[in-house]
Amino acid sequence: MKREDALPAVVAQPIRLRPSVGLTLGRARQLDRREGRVDSKIGRYRIAEAKRLDEHVADFEAMLRGKGNTDAHVKETTAHIRRVARLCGAERVSDLTPDAVLKAVASIRDSGRALRTCNAILRSVKTFAGWLQSDSRTRDNDLKYLSAYREATDRRRTRRDLSMDELVHLVDAAEDGGTAQGMAGVDRAMLYRLAVGTGFRASELGSLTLASFDLDDDMPSVTVAAAHSKHRRDDVQPIGDDLAAILRPWLADKAKGERVFNLPEKTAKMMRMDLQAARDGWIKQATTNDEREQRDRSDFLVYVDHGGRVADFHALRHTFISAVVNSGASVKAAQELARHSTPTLTVGRYTHTRLHDLRQALPPIPGKRAAHGESNTLRATGTDDVPTAVPRAAHAQHTGSESLRPDAKGCERSVDPKTNSESRKSLKAQEKTAPCETVRLQTKARRTGIEPATSGSTVRCSNQLIYRPGAGRGRPSGPQMLALRCPLSTAEGRVRRGNPGVEASGGL
């Protein structure tokens, strides 16, 4: 028999399986899933892909509300997602591809929106995509690798901190003014004091009730409930004793269970009105036309300065954090008082340094070394803690004396017997020939460098180092500790009004 004839007979024989090993299709899939050969969530992926994207957004919104997020945050986040989905033309989960999302956000950017707004929109969409993956509605999250824009290159609103003089004028103008934006003048003044003394945001200040204040303890504090805090936790903020003393009589008339501030919706508008009233009063205090023109050109108490920086209500929080950092507090203490999740945000965005602040940190320039070696005068530069004895002749030479003093001792002048003329001896010769009378420095020279923190075991947020500009022009130079505090009466706060170049000795 030929080989070709035998092959079909062998192939034609059926393969018989015993009934015990016969598998149905359903059983085979179960075995594949159990052994890991098939993803056990593939069925959920198919169901999620069949649903419309709007249904997933509605489920995501319900999840956010269930976690206790504020209504404003939920509305903003879901609005961002729906806007990007509309620009992408996405109807299913798979339509939210990285390329489509980037093009949608780029179109929003090109429409004139700030990069910070674009990053907020992108962050909302990425959060939604992460939730889809964690809830087993999609296999992968391709949006997590999308990078944000560099906001520093497109700052639309840069805030500035207010000086102590500006704060005093602002509080006085609000307290003396009438009702504005539905708030009495006394309440607006207390709102500004509390904002600068705690660093609370406008929404957090608007949520305060009588139960939020603990003023009877040795450590007075104000608490923001977790429902109104940005981080959803009870934030207990210490305050100064002077601020607590002002709050006690003001809170006596407030009803229990009700909010102490009837905060308007537009706090920036209210702040602008009080700043303008304070500035108008400050300009009227000018005594001459030249002074009035100079004040008119200055940035004192303006809402937007010549550099485009804004002094809105949130700028009071910037002022508080800048005061904490400038007081010499540690980075950790400043972060805790600012209630930030990272110290980078505390020291970076919310800290404002002035030019004279930076000048105080500059190292000294070494002088020219004398030919005979380092003199006692050079050693009295602040590097030695002990008082240094300086010869009077050397002291006179150091201070710029060009002629011999009539009352000079023998060690300071000598007479040549040949020429019968006077000549000055060198410092080295003077030390050898005569016991010159010395002048001992009575005070220690100030060291240069970073100023120490406030003394005491607790770093108070109310302390601030104020550097006076104008060193070398007859004014005292160097740092002076100034408590960022509120006076017990309005009269105490009105210190040197009309002279913004000199810090008020009181406070708010």
C-alpha cells in the first residue's frame, strides 16, 4: 500500500475525550481567570466602556461628595472634566486619550486663560482618570504622565504683603468708615486684624462662630472646623495675647451658633474700598504741595502698585506668612503656622522679601590689610565678642582725622630738634615709646549674617523683624524686633500716621 493512501485513514480517526475531562466554554474561562491567563476584571472593563462618559462623571461627582469635599470644589472639578470632554468630543472612557486631552487644554490656554487655570483643569482630569482605574472602570491610566505647565512664566496675579504702616491705616479707615458690602466698619477692622494675626483664608474666616474661639486659656487660639478647612482637618491656630484682648469685648455681643462675620461674596472689592479710603486720608495729611505730589506718586496703600502686584484680601495671608518667616522662625514652624503641605510653598510663593531685607544678609567686604600686620582696628569688625582696646591715634586715623589734635599726648606727636617741626610717629613706634591712653569700645560690634530667632521656647507668629532702610544716612541700621499685633485701643494703632517710612511702634 502506498504511503499517500494510508495518511487519510489516520487523520480521519476522531479524537475521543473521556467525559471526565470534557470542558465547557464557561468552565474554561473560569480556569483561565483563576490561573491568571485572563484578566478577571475584563468583564467590568467591557461594561464600563459601554457606558456613556457623562454617567461616569456623575458617579465620580457622587464619590467626591461622599468623601466630604465642599460643594464649590465638587462643582469646579466636574466642570473642568465636562469642559475637556466636550472639547475632545469624548463620549466613552477610551476617547480620553493623552493627545486629545492635551489639545483640549491647549485650546483653553490659547483662549487667554492663565497657565495656573490650565493646570487646575488638567489636574481635575487626571484625578478623574486615576479614579476610573482604581474603580476598575479602565485597565490603564495613560493621563498620569501628562506634565503641567510652568506657572512661573505666566503669573497673572502677583500679590504683595502690606507694611505695618499700611495695615494701621487700613484698620483705622475701616473702623472709622460706615457700612460697606453689608459689613459694619468695626467688623471689617476686626476681620483685617484677624486675617493678619492668623493667616486664615476668606472662606475660613467666614465660617468662624463663637465656638471657634478659645480665649480663656493661657494659649489663646482660633479653630477652623474640618468641614471648612482646605485640608479637611481641624486647624487650631495660636494667636497673640494682644489680639485675644481685643477679641473678647467684640465677641461679647455675638450670638451663639451664628457666624461672627457676615462676609461679602466679593472680599476683594471690600478691601479695595477700604484701601482707597485709607489712601485718600493719608494724602490729605500732607502739609505741602511737594509732599502731596510725592505721596500721590507712591505705591503706599494702592490696590495695584507700579509693578502690577495686587493687595487684595488674600494678600493679608501673604503678609502673615512673610512676617512669620522674617521673624526667624524655623522652616517647620513656618509651615505649621501657614498650614501648608510642603515648606516649598511657604518659603516660595508666600514669602516676600524687600531690598533692604536682602542687604542685611550681605557679607562685609574685607578692608585693606595694614603693612605692619592686622591692627586692633581691623579686629573690631564684629568677629570678636570681647571689647577691643583701640589706641587713640589709631582711632583718630580710622575716623578720618587729617591733622594733629592740639591736645595730643607725647605719644601722638614728636618734635624734630633739628627742624623744630612736628611729625607723626608710626603706630608701631608709638606703642613702643609711650604708654598711649587707650579708648575701650563700650559695645560689641554686631555680627553679620542671619539674625537669630525670637527668644523663648515658643516661636510666636506675631513677631517680625523689621529692617529700617537708610543705613548710613543718620538713621539707625540693623534689625529691630516688632510685634505684629493689634493695639488695645484705636489710639494706640495711630502711630506716626502720615509717615510711611517709619514703622509704627504699636501695630494693628
